Amino acid sequence: MLESHWARTAAAALLVLSATGCDLAPEEPTGPPMIGKLPAELCAQAKKNLDDAGKTGGFEYDGRGGATIREDAWIVMGAQGQGDLTQTLAVDAACKAGTVPREQQVFVRSEEGRTLSSRIVEIAPATDMFFED
């Protein structure tokens, strides 16, 4: 019962802060890393998808969850494409880290340095959800 009280209090505080226009601190990944590594095939597919995106120009990624993309290309992607890209960046970063975090911070910026997305992406145990045939 105490937990639900705190949950309601926190939710109310977030509503008040968002209504007043206050910026919240960026989210931080939580939890210990999962045991093991992501499947090599998944890592290879994430790298291929990101490398293919970079071939057209206007897109670069750093392997740590960060990317720079032309803002017009980001907008054209739509919500689904943006979500897919951030998940792929998260998987690639987890693959390169050598350990699998439960969550991965992903930043996408425009070529001018404007933040287009700052998300914490859950690295789900069911990794087949990241890539569909």
C-alpha cells in the first residue's frame, strides 16, 4: 500500500512538472547487466543495418548508442522508423560493450547538434523482436 501511495505521488509530481514546463533530468539506465552476450547473428544484423544507413550519407553512429542524422531524414522516418533506429543503435552498443545491459541510453542528434531523440531502450531477452524478416 505504501508503494502505491509513492507511485501516485510520483505520478502527480511528474504531471505538475510537465504542466509547468519544467525539464526533467535525463533518464539513467538502471539495473545490473544481464548475463551473457547477445547472439552474434543479432549483432551482425544491427551492424549491417547501421552501416547500410550510413552508405546514403547524412548518418553516422559511434557504437556507444549515439548517432548523427540529417534532421529531414529523421522526420521522414516517422515514429516507427525512429523507434527501429534507436533499438538498432541500442543493440549495436550492447554488442560492442561485450556485456548486455538491461537498458541502453541512445542519443540521436541532427548534424547541427540538436537533440532529436534521447531514449533509454530496454534490451529485451526476446531479442527476435528487434529484427523482423
